[in-house]
Amino acid sequence: MNTEELAKKVAEAADDKKAEDIKVLDMRGVSILADYFIICSGAADTQVRAIINSVEDVLEEEGIYVKNKEGIDEGRWAVLDYADVIVHVFHKNEREHYQLEKLWGDATEVNWQN
């Protein structure tokens, strides 16, 4: 599975848990941090955790395991690091505050839906 396919699979896993405003950003040529960022949000702490669990479960079924994760317990802003794909799951209020998409405004948004 290439990194774009992985990013789309993450978006689909987040969508399965009703994540809001899912964005897949192509970071190649914009940042050395990763090839893709996935940014999404949940309306409540429990939904944020459900999105995270869904992403991890779906990727583990493919034999892909998170390298590092932060913020899981708080349920406000969690980051899952899959090396070339980084997943940001925000509580809705936190996402509005940080506006991560604007920070990476030079990145191209990828259509992840069929």
C-alpha cells in the first residue's frame, strides 16, 4: 500500500466513526514531516477516541502499526504517527482554535472519497 492509499484508508476509517470535516493534505514538497496529513474532528471526547481506535484497528488489520501517538487520553487533540502519514484528530473546539489547515495552506487537498 502506498502512502496515498494509506492516507485514504485513514480517512475512510475516520469517516466510519462519523468524523467531521475530514481533510487529506498532500504534504510532499511542503514539509519534510510526512507525505500526508489527515485532519478531522469529533464533536465530543468520546468520539475523538472512537475515531482514533477505528484508525488504529483498520490499519492493524493491514499489518500497519502506529509509530507514536500523543494526546489519546485527553480526547482533545490526538496525533497518530505512521511515519509518512500523520493523523490529527481534534475535538471540534480545539480544531477551530488551532486551524491547522491554514498553517499548511500550501498543501494540496486530496479527494479521498470514491
